[in-house]
Amino acid sequence: MKNFFNDVYEVVKLIPKGKVTSYGAIASYLGTTMSARMVGWAMNAAHSLSDVPAHRVVNRNGLLTGKDHFETPTLMQELLQSEGIEVICNKIVNFNKVFWNPSDELI
């Protein structure tokens, strides 16, 4: 039986370093457009999985809404910045430039 969380994790593993995507973009790619919240739940459970770059998944506006689920409140931002992504006030600067859409990229 397919597991939705595992499907989400497989997509997240494909996000290139220096790029981010949104909960909704992953849900749309998986054919469950209305399930962005479930993608968020999957990401909240992913932080103990070392091979899932959960820091690369943000909300549709580029806000670091999942930051409270990391070991420290600043770790998500630190990880993004280490990949060259600028973050100010918990929001990604030039979000459209670093946005990676799985529906476009995984054809």
C-alpha cells in the first residue's frame, strides 16, 4: 500500500540544493491539490529523517512556517542560508527565483 508521507518525502528528496518548494506544489504534483495541509503534517514528521531536506519546503508565500518543528527556532533559516537562499523576517527573499515546482521539473 502506498503511503502519502513517503510519497511526499520522495518528492522532497529531489528538491535541488539552493531551491525551495511549497506544501501546495507538492500536493498538486502528487495529484492531491487540496492536501497541502497533509504535506505540512508529513514535513512536521520528517525532521528526524536525515535524508529528507525538510528545510526546503515552505508555504506558498515563502514563509518558514515549519521552523518550529526543527531542533532550534533558527535552524531552518540557517540551513537555507547555507545553501545561498536569503531569508529576512522568516520569509525567503526573491521567492520566485528559488522556487522549484515539481510539476514542471519532474516530467
